[in-house]
Amino acid sequence: MATKAMGSKKYLQLFFFQVVLLGPIYCWNVLVWPVEGSHWLNMKIVIQELIHHGHSVTVLVSNASLFIEPRAEATERFEIYKVPFRKDTIENLIEGSVALWLNNRPTILTFWQFYKKLEKVTKGWNQMSRLMCEAVLTDPELIAHLQGSGYDLLLSDPVAPCGDLLALKLAIPFVFSLRFSPASTVERHCGKIPAPPSYVPAALSELTDHMAFSERIKNIVSYYLQDYIFHTYWGEWDVYYSKVLGRPTTLCETMGKAEIWLIRTYWDFEFPRPFLPNFEFVGGLHCRPAKPLPKEMEEFVQSSGEHGIVVFSLGSMVYNLSDERSNTIARALSQIPQKVLWRYKGKKPETLGSNTRIYDWIPQNDLLGHPLAKAFITHGGTNGIYEAIYHGIPMVGIPLFADQHDNIAHMRAKGAAVELDFGTMKVQDIVDALNVVINNSSYKENVLRLSKIHHDQPVKPLDRAVFWIEFVMRHKGAKHLRPAAHQLTWYQYHSLDVLAFLFTCTAIAFFILVKCCVFCCRRCGRIAKKKKE
């Protein structure tokens, strides 16, 4: 009996020891305001990890969503609200965005034309976002239900406004998760992150941090054009935000209340630049070690022998290509010795070679992590680029729209990718690009260097993202990390009032000095004149 009692006491002591080590365990309720496409795929990883930590997660999703599909077996809960438009509205906006970049890629001579058309696309997205916002905020039953659910935090992607507005209505803190916002103006103006145009390239500029004089001119012009678009079209939200909150406010002021900004890049991808303590870089949080491939796919991969495989995907938003483009690509792929796995839902190209297989979906991360992977042909989405960095695979970039040109420009500058122009590329261009990244060892060496940087972090990106979300919930916010710049006006932020005061003082002092000198000169002149007389 004594031995049994001692054993029980020992297990009890061990239990209390584990409790002390683990500390208090909190389970919070998280509300999510998501965005379609790859944004959702990235957000979903964070959601799953929050659930794994014991938190309850609810996703607000419209009945017209394309990619966010509520499932009965899902670990997260879904609140579905009705919107006055159909799924094809979103599809048309996506197609319009892709067409904008494919047909009007900005150059020095077409800058203004491109940004004028970007205004129209931005206006379309704003109108749809406004309808989604109103569908939630004007539904008293849904709002009452959300208010009674006791949420501790709202996780939002600022590409679609309203998440921050809903958080304020529910009186809960909110955290942003993003790659960058449209025109990247939100981070600069609303988040107050410094962006010296002398070495911080503007979003969509395709520039690096080492700019020639002409490139710095382009960079500054890009900043001003993006600011114009932001204040003209995103500024339309100011009246709506003021109406909903019942007080004068702006979109930027509201977004600036974000406790933490989770930026989905890292210093393996970014150029060095200033940032603030409430900005956390969590790029590659979705990456993971490769898992075994399906049997049929593994057999095809193994049949490549020493030549290896090429992985090809243009992302989830490009459903189809013209016959000319698809046949050009297929003919080029048929001329390389590697086996190719191509994610493509369109019509099968007539020139498709025996070394190429088309799939509606591929386990991209697992293929890039396969020992036989040699190259990755990508549209330049951030998720795909990070999977290539994670596994150390050089890239051939065929950017199509949005941030993709910028992303490939970053990889090209770091020596990890070759870029092709989707509209003008020929068969030989594709063949040459693949041969370069596969046979020129510098590309493999450079991407492996980036991979080592990515893996050499004190905390994994996903753990860092979850930590800061939990941090905000534990402390009911993170106001101590927000800079005082949020309380300053634009002229105070740039010290224009101080400069004006100093200039005025200097001008007054100079004026007094000149007057004194004139007075002294005249006095001396009169004295000298009297002496002569």
C-alpha cells in the first residue's frame, strides 16, 4: 500500500510539474474576415493552427464565395451571409484584373494609361466589397448574434475593407494578415511604416533597392500615382466608415487601429527596409516538409531518371489559356529532357509531349520537395514562391497580374529566377529559360542560400503568427507597439509645422538684421555727411 501511495504521489507531483511548465491554457473565440483565392489558402493555415491550439474560429463567408467552401466536417465554423450578387461577379472582376496586366503592362510611356485603368478595376472591387460589408452590417440578427458570441479578436485581410469596421462595431481588437495592400498605400499611410523612396521600391514598380537615377524617378512617380488612386477611390470609404461608426473618421484612421500587421514575406524575399514593432514578417508560414506523392504520380516522377522533373503551375485564378499560348508552352515543354507535371484545367494542347502530364490539381509543395525536382515554372504567387524557397528550387517566372511581377523581380534580383513575358514568349524562350535555371549552378546555389536563411529562424513563421494573435488576445490589444505617428496629422508627421516655424523665425531674424543694417548704414551716412559739412 505504501509503495502504491508513493507511486500516486509521484504521478501527482509530475502532473503539477507539467502544469507549472505549461502555464495557464487559454481558449479564445476568433472571428475571421477572409479574402478569396490564395489569400484564403494562406489564412486557412493560420486558422487550422489556432484550432490546433484549442481556440474556436468562426469564418464570415458570403453565399457567393468562389474558394471558401463551408464543409460539415470542417474544424472551423462558418457564418454565411447573403450578398446581392452572384459568383460570376467575382469571376468577372478576377478576369478583368488579369486582363488589365496582360494587356496594359505599365512602362515609362504607358504609366498614366495603366493607372487610369487600374482605377476602374479598383472601383469594381470596392463596389463589391461595399455590398459585402453592408450585407453584414445591415443585418441586425447577424450583428446581434456576433455580439453575443463573445469574440476576443477579429483576423482580417485588409485587401477587402470592412473587417476593421466590423471589429470596432463588436468592440474587439483586430489583426491584419497580408502580402501587401492595393497600391501598398495602406501600410505606409495607415500603418505608418516608413518607406523612403530612395531605396524602398513602390509596389508594382518591379524595382529593387538599388536604383539608378531614372529608376528613382519612376519610383517616386509610382508612389504619387498610387497615393492618388488610394485617396480617390479608397477614400470613398471615408463617408461610409463615418456613417457606420456614427462619428467623423476615415478608412485610414480605422485601419491604423490594427494591433498587429502580419506581413506574409520575410527577409529571404524582402529587400532590407525600415519597419515598426507591430509589423511581423511571417512569410512561408504555409510551407512544410514534403509528403509522399500519390502512387501513379510517384511512378511518373521516378520515370524521369537522372533528368528529374519540372513543376508547372499558373495558380488557382487562371483557369484557361488561349490555344496559341497553351500550344506554345506545350511545344516548349516537349523539347526538354525532364518530365513535367503541369497544373492546368483548360483544353488539352495539341502539341503536348509525352514527357508532360496535365492535372486539375497537383500537390505542389510535395512535388517541389521531391528529390527529383529541378525547376518550378510559376506565375509568381507569393505562396508558390515561398514553397520554392523552402525546398530550394530555382524558378522560371511567368508573372500575370497583381503582385506577381514584383515577386519575380525580387527573385530575379536575388539570382533565383529567370523571368519571361507571358504575352511575347516564344518556344525557344521557354526552353532556354529552363535550361539556364537547371544547368547553371548559380541559380540552385542562390535559391539554396535563400532557403537556408528561411529555415534559420528562432521561431517558425506559423508559430510567430499564432503567437502574436494570441498575444493580442491575452493583453486585449497591443497599443504599446503602435507608434505615436498615429496621433499626428500629416503635416506634423513630416514636421512641416516645425519647419514652417523655423523658417518664419529665420525670415524674421533675417528681416530684422537687414533692417538694422540698413538703419545703421543710413545713420552712419548721415553722421559722415554732417562731419563733412
